[in-house]
Amino acid sequence: MTAQLDQVQAFCTGQRWFGEKGHDVHVESMRTSSWLSEPDTWPAVRIGFVHCSGPPGSDIPTRVYQVPLSYRPEPAEQLSHALVGDWSEPDLGDARVWVYDALSDKEATPYWLDAITHGRRTDDLEFHPVHAPDGATVVPEDSPSLVLTVEQSNTSLVFGDTALLKVFRRLEPGTNPGVEIESVLTESGSELVPEVLGWVRGSWPGINGGTDSGDLAMMTAFQRSATDGWTYASTSVRDLYAEGDLHADEVGGDFAGESHRLGAATATVHAELAKALGTDIWPPERVAAAAAAMHRRLQAAAGAIPELVPYVEGLGHSFDALAEYDDVVKVQRIHGDFHLGQTLRTIEGWKIIDFEGEPAKPLTDRRELDTPIKDVAGMLRSFDYAARSLLADDHQGDPQIAYRAAEWSNRNRAAFCEGYAEVAGTDPRDSDVLLRAFCADKVVYEVLYEARNRPSWLPIPLAAAAQLSQ
């Protein structure tokens, strides 16, 4: 068993979705679900639930990761990149098997599609189809699957050109906010999220004993010919940089109209969420608690990243102002991790995706009510990133390009807020104390992330920190 777990650990630590890369990790166990495949068929298919922890004595919590498994009696060369390991499997008569990540195995993924389509149930797995009215999306059962490579914390498959199956990798007990929110919006008739076609719920051995249960995957309508917002915006920035003497509003690829429409779409989704899932108000002590948490994150980041230290006092003023904020703060369910990469530009207009919230936060935190200003702040920071990422990669030290980046960012940030205001009735910029504090908090996160993962992009959030410190 130790050799098997060593193989599982080696596989997991090499995957983009595995979130334990910043510390030593130990795979304690791998338990498996009921079989999805029929007896005596190959590949045999089920789900592995991998428990991993930090070094002995550390305060790193035990995590559970989902690894769909495909068992084969012989090695499959075309799946070598997805090999989990090879061992004798007691549940298959002690046969020696080669075990792969089933999401990369085109002969294994039809079991998922079939189970969702027909609402299969086993002792520990529930597949829930959405029986939509006539004319809604239907997924052909012979649709081939293709793994998308853009995601980092989950894994998504496209079936044909009809459906997208997102499989959640790190599991927590309870309802996944993406499943909850996108299902509610689908049921309410929203045209701004992909239609939910079904979801998967399962049970697995709990970290502290007993059994935990929660959402394992969600299937939505695939958005044909869609372009993600980050790619779309970056194209506009490249067009601007290629024009030596034109302003952002003079370039053929001017993005401000799209930013305006995205702002309107965001406000509409916020209104739909408020209507479907309710609202509340933060009392002053809750606002002060949010400000205190921002201060703690700032101090922790400054202790780890010296380049942030000159801006600590100035950023802290934003959080002090929030702590003293005496106006009403309305809260509701929000996106929680909103940026251009969480949007799609389709032929029908903008759609918003991936409502799971911040992956690093516990699921209970991601389901809490929060102010929509947090989503607005996330998107405003994303516009700044779209403008300055190309500057960081290709135009370091070019003052003219830096000026044009700022111009593009300011123009599109303003257009987004104007579009939001047309629907919401209030401009987010009028809530300056809230917006400034949440932008500053986002910048602190960005500094920490870039320093650890993309040092060449660290100047992007540091420039924002300097500006917000003034």
C-alpha cells in the first residue's frame, strides 16, 4: 500500500490543480467510490478520494482531493501523461492494473456522461440531471470528450460542442457555491450564466472520521465560439500598443463598449442573485471586522514581501477608513473571485462563469454574504492587469507604453462602472471608501501571489499599491 500511495503522491504533486505545492505533503490514504463501469469491463472506472496532509506537527490541515480513476489491464501509451500508477488491485481480483486519471481517458468519460444523463445512483454517488423544458440543451450520449487546459484548480471536459463538465478537485463537505448559484440563476431564467445541465454529489471518508458529502462536479451548456474576457481584452491592448500615435478611444479595437456592457451584465447578475437568494446589512462591527482582516493580510504580506513595506502605511489608511465607515453596507451572495477570466463573450453577449469563489478559502466562507463592491473591485483590478501584463512582458521601461497602459485601464474601468450604474442605479465609484478598501485588499493578495509565482509581474500590483497609498 505504501508503494501505491507513493505513486499517487507523485502524480498529484505534478498536477496544476493540486494546491499543496507550497509545502511538504504526505498522502495518507486513497479511498475509492462505487464502480461507475459495468463488472468485467475495461477500462474499469470509479473515483479516488485522496487524503493528504502537511509534515507531522505542522498546522497544515488535511485536504481531500478527487481523482477519477480509470483501470486498464495493460499500459495505454496515449495516456502516459495521465498515469497515476500501476499495482495489484484487490477489487479487481488482484489483477495488475495500470491506473490513469479517468478525465483524460476518452473510453472512461462516457460513464460520467451516461450517469448524469440517466440520473444514476450508487451507495455513495448521486448524478442529478436537470430536466429542462423543450428546446433546452440536450447532450448526445456519444459525444466525445476533450480536457481543457486553462483551469488551475479544477478540471473541465467538453463533450462534443454541447456540454462542459467541471470536476471539482479539492473537496469540502457541503454545497459548492458554483453549483448552488448557477443552478438558481438557471432556474430563474437568467441569460447571463451558462445553463446548468446537471451535477454530481458524492460521499467520502471524512477527515475526522465518519462520512462527508458534497458536490463533485457540475455540467453546464458549452458556449460555442466564446472568447474569454481576458483574451478579448488583451487583444484590445495589443491593438493599442501597435498604434504609435493613437489614443485608446481612437483604436479600432477599443474595448470600452464591451466594458460598459460587461458592467451592465454584472449589475444584472447581482440583482438576480439578490432577488433569488436574499440580502442583508452589515452592522458597523461587521464592517470593522472586515477592515481588521484586511489589516492582518497586509501585515502578513509585508512581512513576507519587502517590496510592499513602503506602501503599508498608505494602504492601511484605506482599511482605517473602512473601519470607520458609517453608511449602510448591503450584502448578498456575489461571485467572490471576479475577473476577466471569469467571463465569456459569446454571440449573445457577455456571460459570467465560475461562481465557486476564491479557491483558497473554506467553502463556508465562500458561501457567506458579501458586498457587490468586492466583485467590482476584482474586475477593476483585472482591467489594470490586462493593460499592464503586456507592459511587464514586452515593454519594460517604456514610458510611452506605460502611459498608454494607464489610459486603457482608466478608460475601461470607467466604462465598466458606468455600465454597472445604468442597471444598478448607483455608481460603484460613489462608494469610494468601500471600493478603495477592497481594491487595496486585492492588491495585497496580488503582491503576495506574483512574488511567489510570477516575479516578472510583481511591478503590476506594486504600481497599484503606490497609487492607492497616495
